[in-house]
Amino acid sequence: MKFLHLSDLHLGKRVNEYPMLEDQRYILGRILEIVDAEQPDGVLIAGDVYDKSVPAAEAVTLLDDFLTSLSKRELEVFVISGNHDSPERMTFGARLIEGSGVHIAGAYTGSVTPREMTDEYGVLRVYLLPFIKPAQVRGLFEEEIVTYTDAVRAAIRRMEPESGVRNVLVTHQFVTGGDRTESEEISVGGTDQVDASVFDGFDYLALGHLHRPQNCGGERIRYCGTPLKYSFSEARDVKSVTVAELGAKGTLTVRTLPLTPLREMTELKGRYQELSNRSFYENTAYRDAYLHITLTDEEDIPDAVGKLRPIYRNLMKLDYDNRRTGSMAEPTGAENTERRSPVSLFSELYELQNNHPMTEEQIAFLSGLIEEVWEDEE
């Protein structure tokens, strides 16, 4: 059984105030070409289909076009909602389009009914688990659920995947050990981590949420990453589509097919005179790429953005790296504070004040308390 694994389309996203809809339409076209070449049995879309819970009309139309194109190819399409999606909006019309082979799981209601597929190796079951939070699951089950691991474990326990058949899970969570990028939602910090052991009953875990393609402890647990680069922290990444093929029970092959974007996302660094010299930029892809330019001139160039944009039409970001900016740098270690989880920061403070680390019970209580506060604010 062959699947194409996608996630985090973030349709309607703007990067540094640049609309990405044209780039997204282009890359979805390239994905359809891969579908035609690979002839998969199904396509797995693991959440964050939209960038906002209330997507723009153009983003909705783009998704409609993409799903319609997939359904015409007579394959099974499995879609879940992510943390950026509105579960209710994602689910609208789901029962009507079920017959076209497009299966959408928006809101988690306490149970998951698998979709069965068959091939020469027998039955394969696809389970769809949308993005869930502890507070959400706590209201469905009468058991102690404090962490994200508790929540996902409780949901999977009720799925009861059978050991004798092949089981595929499509979900949208942060599995411990994953590598994050700047373009992801990190407001919940490390408290949203899910231990990989809760997924032991599945032959393939199609994950969404992290934007960089990667495995977590082996190819069985896989983030396919975004089809496009959405921050300059991803500038050196190679975006791709993941192809997962499940043969007999216990047999899995995972490979990737590169995606070439309409416009690259690139970082340039140098003096203004060098970067504005025709011999440097002429006949290069820089002129159309989304650019982050870092000038190394000691003196600021008046209206540098205005002067460089006629050359580099998609200049998104400009800053300086020189003696002045170096002297303004934060003290060592401070640059990572904003990306550390609240639990990590509080634990460090606790240990400094009390001369011993927090216990596991205290950490679990703190995680639950933070989760409740965020839930109340939403």
C-alpha cells in the first residue's frame, strides 16, 4: 500500500507580509504531478491545512481545487485538522464528500473509527486523530489527564489498533525529539511534547506540526515537513513529499521526492556595493527569490531597502552585521530564552532558589497548571 504524506500546507499564509498563495498554488500543482507519477493508493494530509482558523476565501478555494483534483484521480484522501485549523470549519461538508474518497477528521469527539483498505497483503487501517489538547480530552474521559502524552495515550487506548493488521495513524502533535523551526507555533513550549512510546501499535505514523522533514527514532514515525519554506530558518532545508509504502506486516519503505518552489527563500550577506553590483546579481535566481539580506557595512545605507528592492524584488528582510550591531547583542544565553518552554524556565528558577531540581510530580502539576491557564485565555 503506497501513501503520499503531506502536512502543514498553511494555505493563506503570509511570510513577512508577503502573500504566499501564488507559491502555494504552484507547489500543489507540482504535488499533483507527483501523484500522477507515483500512483499512490492514498494521500495523507496531517493537519494545518490552513494558516488561520478563519481562512481567507482564496485559501478555501485553493483547498477545494486541490481536494477536487485528488478525488478525480480515484484514490483515498485522508485529512485531519491541526492546531491552526478550526475543527468545525474543517468538518463542514465532510459527510457529503465522504463518497468521493475524501475523509476529513476535524473535531475529536472521543472515538476514532478507522477507514479500511485492502491489498494483496490483507487489511490496512487508517486512523485519523486531529490535534488535541489535555483540557479537551479531560472533558471527554473520566481519568487523570495532565500532559499531552496523557491525552494522546487516552485517545489511542480507545482506538485499540489490532496487532495482526497494518495500522497507520495520521495525527498532528509534537513528538519528543523533533526539531522545530522559527515558522512553527511555539507558544506552548515544551509542555506540548508527546512521548513516542504511545504510538507503538502503529506501523506508520504520519505526523504534522513540525515544518522540517525528519524521523523521530526511526522512519516509522515521520514528519514530512511543509511543502514550502515559511521562515529563513528553513532556507537551507530541502522540501519534499514523503512516500511511505507498507508491504506485509512489519515491512515499511520510506523515501522522499524533492519539491522545487516557484521562488526560493535565500539569505545573502555582504557589503551594499557588492550586492548592488550588476556583475553579482545579473543572471542569477536571487532577483526573484525571497531574500533576507544582511549588510556588513559599518555605516547604515540610507533607504537601503528602497534601493535594493528594484534589484531584488522580493526582498523580505534587511539587517546589519557589523561592530555596532555586535556590541548591541544580548548576553550569552539570552538569545534562546524566548524559545525555551515555560516549564524549563520555571524549573531553572526553582533549582536556583531551592538548591535542588523539581520532582517529576511537581513538573507534571506545573505543566497541567500552565495548560489550564492557556486554555482559559483562548
